[in-house]
Amino acid sequence: MRNQIELDNAAATELAGTGDSTLNALAAQLDCELILRGNLLTIDGEQDAVRAAVRVVRELSELAAQGHEIGPATIEAVSGALDQHEDPAAILEDVIWRHRSTRVAPKTVHQKRYVDSIRTNTITFGIGPAGTGKTFLAVALAAAALHRREVNRIILTRPAVEAGERLGFLPGDLMAKVDPYLRPLFDALHDMLEAEKVAQHLERGVIEVAPLAFMRGRTLNDSFIILDEAQNTTPEQMKMFLTRLGFNSKVVITGDVTQVDLPREQASGLLTVSEILEGVEDIGFVRFGEEDVVRHKLVRRIVAAYNDHAQRQAPELRPAKRA
């Protein structure tokens, strides 16, 4: 059976993807042959498969018209939703935080799984490349939990490890000294709340932003705790952090195992913890891929190019692995 669908420009561009990657992923998912010529999409295959493909393409076209970036994960989400007779838009538009003009919702199936894991588990690990929304979504959920008074405070932390540069002595008080390390967390906060509100919460201790070393010896109750850049923790630091968990608290740990800034011989706590805690009840692991990158489209291409380059490298040039 053959069916042809005329798409608008935005839908045709999104469904093609870089180097027809999205179109190929769609064809594999739908078990049909897809040929895109300009704005005309031709679908060839078995009758039932073509009919299903038409439904999926129409849903994806509507999502593209609404501004969604279509990728392999979105295709999987739409196909799965239609198979279960659910509205794909309802899955991809699960608004977790709304404040004035800010509206935060998952954009890929892995982001949706990440959000659901944070809601249902006490501890969630979000592991994946830059630009997949790991920190942004966690901060949005933290702001929502604070707004609903499910927690009394938000604690944001990350290891003070320099990314290939030595900053040297930094003048000023504690906040001035740690600001370069914690700036990405401040940026996410200011995307959720007005600067005045953030400053007020910081002054009152409702929001705490501190280096990981400041967590030692504490028990964190009634808190939403986010550990960012966790790939730069040592196994000992990771254990220390996880054992800070108190009652009525939620922990989100994010990191990218391809961007470890620790000394070459030092193991990453994020790598070891997945081996230790995978499968433990009330702990969720969500792994993102390059298809989940939701920053500028060029970021996805950069991530893909670096991944391809790493695979081509000789073993002796790759990052050292633990024995």
C-alpha cells in the first residue's frame, strides 16, 4: 500500500532531521519505507503499517507546528502513545512549572521518564550529554515542590572542580568564591524565579547553593537536593553525599560521564555508583542520548560529532578506564 502526505515546511524539516536521521528512525519505528521529496512524504509498506504510519506522521506534524523539535525519542513517544490510545501531546506537554512567561515541560520521552522518576523515587540519577535538560528540569521540579510546600528548602550543590582551567585565588566572600562553579545552577534558578525572589530565598536559607564539600556531616531533611556535575565527584564524595539524605527529602543527581574533569587516574563517583546502586528500590536511573539534546540544534550536532570522533580514536587515546 502507498500513501502520500503533503507536509508544511516546518514539519518536513523536522521529520527529515540531520542527514535524514529522523526520517530513518521513523521508518525503522514504523516498519515502512519513507521517501521525502520536498514537502511530499511517500509511505510504502503493508496496509496496517502504512495506516499506522499516517497517524504517527500527522501527530508529529502537529507537534512540529506547535514548536516541538522532533527527534528519535519523540517518535518513540508518539508511537507508544498512539499504541496505548493516548494523546502524545499530553505526554510531551506535562507542564511541571509555570511562572509568568516561563513554562517548563518535557520535550522527549527520556525527559518525561526523568520527570516521572523524580516524582516517584526518592533518588534519581540523570546521566547524559550536555543540553538534555537534566539540571533545568530538576530545578523546575524543585521550584514546584517548594511552591507546593512539599519541601522547606532547595539545596543546590556541585563539586568545585575546574574544567581544564586553574582559576587561582578568588577574592570576596564565600558566595563570590564559589560563584564560578555554581553559576549554571544560579542561571537555572533565575529562569524559574525573579532575581529578587531568588535573592530573598538565598538570604533566608530557603535556597542554599554550596560546593559539595560543605555537605559533609549534615543530615538534610525536608529538602529538595540537586547534585550537578556529579561526574566530577570521587566515589568517596558520592557516598558521602548520598548518606546526607534525611526524612521527607528528594535527591536528584545529574552528570555527563563523557566530561570528567578529575585527574586521569581518579575514578568518577558517577561511574561507580551506577554499578553499585542499579536496581535498588526507590532509586531511579535515567540515561539520555544525543537525541535528547534540546538546546540549539547545533549542540546536538556537536555532541554527535564528538561521539563519532571518540569512537574513531585509538584505545590508547581514550579516557582511562577503571580496572
